[in-house]
Amino acid sequence: MKLFIIIFGLLSVSIILLSINIIVKKDGKFPNGHVGGNKEMQKRGVKCIQSQDRDERKNL
């Protein structure tokens, strides 16, 4: 039982610390981790593989 309480406490603290960034920001959204949403990748012409595949299938 003591181990369960320790694990539950560590898990709770971890979730709270991970959510602080989302709670504190004005828009409160998760960051976009996809290639298509990354501005630097867009500047370099790198696209999401799903988007590339869809575009290639349209061109057939």
C-alpha cells in the first residue's frame, strides 16, 4: 500500500508539472509536434509524409 501511495504521488506531481506550461499560457494549447505545423520545416519545403503521399496520389 505504501508503494502505491508513493507511485500515485509521483505520478500526480509529474502530471501537474507537465500541465503548468499549458495552464499558464494565454491560448493554453498543446504545442503542434507535427512536421506540417513546424514553420522551420515549411521554410525548408519539408512536408508531412501523409501530405506528400496524398499529393502524389492526386498527381497520378
